[in-house]
Amino acid sequence: CDSTQVTIHITDTGMGIQPEDFPHIFKRFYRSDKAGTTRGFGLGLPIAQVIIELHNGTLEIESEPDKGTSAKITLPLVYTKQLSI
């Protein structure tokens, strides 16, 4: 990390993402669970990606089935000078 950006790492030890699903994880409403037994609407990662990109950041996902998933969020640091009135 340098003085122009901040990096956030988030890791879980869940079920991970299957390789065949990985190309689709940022598509709205995409669900790997075709039976519909897992909660959710398939919007979490697409919404997170849009918010992060609107802030000129990046979102990178790495995952291994049955071992978990890691997200790396990088955002620029913005210095805003406060005005004195």
C-alpha cells in the first residue's frame, strides 16, 4: 500500500466458487445454486463492483472450491480540503 491508495482484504473459509461459475460472478442475478436452496438474489458482487468502480477502485476475487474466497478491494485516497468560512 502506498500513500495514494488503500487496500482492503476480506477472506472467508466457506464453500468457495466453482471454476465454471467464476466467469459469471459479476453478472446480476447469477446464481450457481440452480435449485434455489441458497439464500440471496445474486446481486452482492455486482453491486459491490459497481460501487467500487464508481469510486475509481478495483475489486479482485480469488476462490478455491471447498477452501474459501478472498476479495481484494483497492480504493484511491482522496484528500479533500475543508473550506474555512
